Amino acid sequence: MTEHLVETKGLTKRYGERVAVEDLALTVRRGEVYGFLGPNGAGKTTTLKILLGLVRPTSGTATVLGAAPGSAKSLAGTGMLVESPAFYPYLSGRDNLRVLAQYCRIPATRVTEVLEIVGLSARAGDRFASYSLGMKQRLGVAAALLKDPVLLVLDEPTNGLDPAGMADMRALIRRLGGDGKTVLLSSHMLGEVQQVCDRVGVISGGRLLREGTVDELRGQGAVRVTVEPLDEAATIARRLLGEDRVTIEDQSLVLDTDQDDAARINRELVLAGLTVRALGWNERSLEEIFLEMTSEERRFATAGAGSGV
Amino acid sequence: MLVGFAAEVLKLRKRPAVWMIVAVWIMLAVVFGYLFPYLAYRSATGPKAALGKQALVQALPADLVGTAVQGFPLFAGALAMLLGVLATGGEYGWNTMKALLTQGPGRVSVVAGKALALVSLMLLVVLTSFAVDALCSVVTASITDSAMDWPGVSDLVRGIAGGWLIVTMWCLGGAFLGIAFRGTALAAGIGLVWALAIENLLRVFSSIVSGLDTVQKYLPGTNAGALAAALGSPTQSAPGGTPGVTTAVGGTQAGITLALYIVLFAVAASVLVKRRDIA
């Protein structure tokens, strides 16, 4: 049976009339990199804060590492970087980590280790205030790693980084996932999630819209064939695949089938004397799926606002 | 609690603002406790000579306790409050509170570690203040050829304990305000206005407004001033007396009231941190 390190049921957080998180049910399995995807203001950070015990839910339940959020047991195995990295500007990077290490009873040798992991050893003695944004973010990840946690909660860790810094951060997250750590990564960057995550939960307006692997969310792709004459090709394709699996878009056939069928269809079209100019796999990106899902949510919200709800 | 204590000590020790405030504290104590009385003694002539001599007496070793604690109810108290505000309010300003609370020791332990570190800092500053004041009194006695009589050990211990009680009360009051207002600016502003202005105004009106006299006997500033008076500091009504030092209540009641305020501020701060969400 798959072990769930994070599990929420009916999780809801209201601030007065405003609903930040609504009836959220998500699961993070041991050893996976879970992408928590949603536009800004979707409720990602509020959810993460509930999971860390910083914010209490209005209703619903959550367990983290089998215990209540914020309990000593759940925090002992959880490392976190929520929102921007928060440190004391007058302390050095090393001293900032020493403060946290003392709070969680971790030997000072671990501070040196995590500084090494994130590549900050050379600047560890400098004041935090003098760090670049990328260095601050890396120090935040170092702090999250201090406890050698089972679960890492990272809230938009590439925020504000330059392309090289983003690539470094993603490589680090992939490496941590490869090392067996479970990572809960919140992001509004689709490419990032697609690159590093095993499973994804899409949140918008405080509600979880879908949860699954990237492939599951993308669904099955389609074969796009540019062929002449188009009508005759459509007839052949419909005979082979069925009426409802063939559509015509932008002067091409779009066939709802898998890549293995592509060669067979190509052969049949050529044998029928048609001219096949191009044949390719038409895969929907996570971005398209995401926009599709969240646009429905936005339409719903707009309609609600319009009707005075 | 001790785990948080070590971390809090590290933060206080390395924070430049803490050193600056302590330096100002000591400097003010020296200037108003020793330099100005000495200058008054040197420059007072004619009918003012008696006042000059009286000022000098306060700067001699025999009056060490009264002189050392005379500034605690007001200016040193305000600085102690500022230290408390910075220690807790800064955590919200830098958003570091969430980092502390997710390390695992528990919310009350975090507050307890912080309170213990501040209480220790106050003891250290009071001891330093007494040591510097003692040195200044020796210098004053030497250059004025005055007697070098020292207060008894029990008086000295009582003075240090009383002084520590006064500034600890203000410091934890500031720490509570920093948590209550989740920042430094508003907490420092309200705290300082209370300590430096409002209580003095209440004292002025207490003789006129019915019931106010009773209320002010339980206020923190009044009790801080009363404890300083009980330890030998000149009251504000006496010639050359110290602002904020009064005899509104007795020393024992003042000591007990200040101790209760310390407990109240620590408990209230813990309750707030335990119950509130960290935004």
C-alpha cells in the first residue's frame, strides 16, 4: 500500500467572508516530487502554512507524517521554505542556520553539510543582508535541509531567480527527489512542475481541480496528419478509427489515437494514393491543461461575481 | 526552553542594535548620575553651593544603589522596553517567526526561550551598569577628596535585584507589545508613549480625578518608580530629584506588583503566540 506522507480531507480555511482554501483533499506519497500548481492567490501558500501548523484550518483535517500539522512529530521530519526566505539580516548565513539548528537540536556539523549541499560554503560568513536573491533562496533551501527531513515543503523556490539560478534550483530539487526525499513543491510555473514533478495537484480559487501524474493530467495526445485530398483522407481515417475519433482542424486531420497507430494510418493513406505531407504527435502541454482548468474556474468566479453571489 | 535560550542569546549577542541601546543606557547613566552632579558641584557657588554638594553626595560610593537605579523607572526602562520590542517585533518584521515555529520545540518554548534570554540580558546590563557606576563613584570620590564609603553587601544585592526587577518588567512589557502588534514600529511607539508620557500625565491628574489615585498605584511605571525610591533614589518631588521616582506605594508592594507584571507579560505573550495564526 502506498504510504501518504501528507493527506488532507475537506480542508477549508476562511478569513471572514473570504475563502482561501475550500474542501481540499490532496495526498503526497512517500518518495515523490509533488507539484502543487496554481495561479497566484490560488491558496497554495495558505495550504502549506496549514500543513506546517502555522495557520489553523477552519474545518477539515490534515496529517503530515502521520501526525497533526505543527506537532513535534510532524515538524521533526519536515523541512520548509515558505514564501521568501526569512532570515536575520545582521547575522551571517552560517549564524542564521546555527540559530535554527539550536532550535531543533541539530549539531553544528550539519550546518556545514547543508551549506556545502547548496553551494554556499564560500559565502557562509557574510551577512545575510549582503546576499543576492539567489543566495538567499539557496540559504532557504539549506535551512529546509537542516533536519535531514523526510518531507521537504518548498513554496515557489525559484521565485525571483535568474534563469541559471532557476536551473540550479530545479536540478537540486530533482537530486533531492532522486535521493529519496519527498518533496511538496508549490509553484505557478508550469514548466518547472512539468520538469521536476512526479505528480501534480492543480489548485485554483482555493479548490483542488485535478490531481494525478503529469501524463494523466495531459491525457492522451492525438496524431495530426497533413494530407491531400483532406475529405478522402477523413473518410479512410473514420473507417479505420471510427466516426468520433477523427476531426478536421486547420486543414489537417486530428486523430484521437496513440503513436503506435500513426504508422498504420500513414500506410493506409499512402496505399490509397493520397499525399501525406506531414504526420506528427500532437501532445497537449501541461500549460494548455492548466489554462483550460483554471479558465473554467475563472469563468465560474466571474459568473458568481456578476450574479452578486 | 534552554534550546531556544541558546539561539536567542546568539541573536542578541550579534545584533548591533542591542549593543547600541546598551551603550546609550550606560552612557546616560554616567552622564546624569555622575558627570552632571560633578559639574553641578564644581560650578555651584553662593546660594547654590548647597545644591551642588547635595548633587555630589549622590555621585559618591555610599549612594551607589540609589544613583544606579534612579534612571531605571524612566529612561533605562524605556530602553529596556525597546530591547524587548526589538527582540520579538523583529521576528514579525523579518518574517522569521514562522521559521522558529516550524523547527519543532513548540510555540510556548519559543516564547520561553526568548523571555529567558531577555531576563538574562537585563541582569547582565544591570550588573554592568552597577559596575560602571561604581567605577564612576570611585573616580568622583578621588577627584573631590570625598569619603569612599560603600553600601553594605545586602543593600547592594537588594539594589541589583530591585533594579533588575524594574527593567525586566519594562523589557518583557516591550516583548509582549512586539508580539501583540506583530512588529516593532507601533509596539515601540505605544510602549514609549505609555512609559514616558501617559503614566506621568495620570500622576498629574490623580490628585484631581476621583479614583485615578487608586488606579495609578497599580500601574507599571508608578511601581517601578516606587521601588527605585525604596532603594534610595531621590524622588521627583525632591530638589534635584529624578523624574519617574515616586513614593506612591511602598517598596514591598512595588516589588510584588512588578513581579506580577513580569508574569503577566510572559503569559500573555505565550497565549498570543500559541493561539494566533502566523500570516
